[in-house]
Amino acid sequence: MRLLYLSHGAEESGGYRHEKQLAQGISSAIGAELQEIRYRRHFRGFWEWLLLAFYAWRDAGKADTVISVARLAWPVWWRLRWRKGARFVLVLHNYDKTDGKPRLYYWILSAFLRKVSLRNPKRVLLVVDGGIWQDFFMQRFGLETGHYPNLFPDEPYKRIRDEAVKDAKLIHLGQWSAKADLPAYRLLIDALEPLGFRCYFSSPVRVEAHGFPLRYFETQQAYLESMAAARATVILNRVAEGWSRVAHESVLCGTVLIGKPLGGFAQLLELSGGIPVANADEAARLLAAGSMTEQADPERLQAFSLQKEQVYLQPILEWLQ
């Protein structure tokens, strides 16, 4: 089997890491060589979308099984549909029409799910990273989906967690993103800083944070050590995201989660024993009171240990075979 993973984007996001881990897991399990093609730039506007579609259509012909993402769904399918035995694994992380994407994006994606995925269950498999999204796609489109969550090794998180020295005044605000509810974060920061708290967003790349406190980390180790020292990680998203790797890693580092329960994060918050809040004011009062538990319990997320990868891969492998 020729196995291909197709993706796009200038930065290697959490979604990219999840998709690549899935592709590598499938490759290893079936003994197939994996080819990866990533279009490492941002494609903006109608004409650049068409260019991206052409790239995907062209390169999808190099494999029998393609693993790819929403924006590439139609061109990949157009290339594979007439090829006997060709399979398509489509990975989706969320579905929220308020997330700022053009209306055309969701119109095209919805058409694909209804006209292709639903009608070709033996050739197209939708894979999501959270159980809450399995329920969503079944209720919205009648689609059965594969479930491959973000999976993490027990190390190095245990070592970092054990060596961390907690700073009661340090608050991690998650990874910097335009999808964050920035007005809510501004309210939170303005409420906490007069009380001596130090808040920060983290980022693996140098970005313009528009006046918000940001720490750039050159290594994963440095990012994890800083988060492990924080009193809490506060996630105030404005859209229903998928399964947040940053939030998951916060729990593995022993740092309590606080946030608005939306999308996959709502499920992660519940499973990890995190604290749901309705808004920034509620989060600020909670942190100022200092009445939370000192550490998060990573044992609550043992179901997502990398050691359990085969449990999640097996249904996908049976579909492929």
C-alpha cells in the first residue's frame, strides 16, 4: 500500500502533530511506507484556494490511501474516486461556523460530508480527535466516525511534573491564537495583575501579540517546564475547538485547567477534573480566592496514553483492510 499524508500551513500546529501521529501509527501498523507532503505556506483568498486544490489533486495520485484535512477533501476525492481500492481518511478537529472561516468553507465541507462521506462509507472514513465530535457528526450528518485522540507518552511529563516548583502567582493563558477570546483575556489580565499575578501566553514561534504578555519558547522542554510551574492554565476560547493539546499537556504537567467549556475542550475539562467558568470575571475570582487544588491529576487522562494507541487504531485498521 502506498500511504500519503497531505496537509498545509506555514506553522506546525497541534492539529498537524495529531494528524501526523495518526499517519505514522497507521504506517507502522500495516508496514507501509509513509510519504508526507505539506504545503508550507498560508493560502488566502479564492485564487489561492484553487491553487491549493490543484496541488492536492496532483499529489493525491501518488498513493493508494490518503490521509488529509478538510480543505483538501474535494480535490483528493476527485483524484481517488475512479481508482479501484483507493481509500481516503479525512481528519477533522472541529466544526463551528462562528470560527471566522468563510461561509464557503463550511458549504463545501458540508457538501462533501453529505454527498461523499455518507455515500461511500467503505472508501471514505472521517476521523476525529474527541468523543464529543463523534456524537456531533452522527447527530448532524448521520456519519459514523473513527476516533483517534491526541496521545501522549508518560515521559517526559512525569519527570517535568515531579521536578516542578509551583509559582502561585504565575498563570498560563494557553498558546497564543487569534481564535482566543482576547477581550475576555484582557479583562482577566487587568483583574489579576493588580493582585501580583503574572500572566502569559506561550508560543513556539515569534508573533505579534498586540500588547498581550507572551513568552516565546525555542524548545518543547522549556515550554513544558514553564507551564508545570504555573498555578493554572486558563483557556478562554470564543469558538468550539477540537481537543486542545496545550490543555492536555497542562494536566500532564500537573497544572490545573480553568476555562469555558466549549467543543472538545469541554470534554477534556470534565475528564481531567478541571474547573469550568462562564467568563473572565469568574476565572479571576477563582484564582484570587486561591481555593483550588494545588495540582491536576494526570491519572485521569490515562486513557490517552500513547501506550494505548493500538486500541484507537484497531477500528481504523479494520476499515482499511
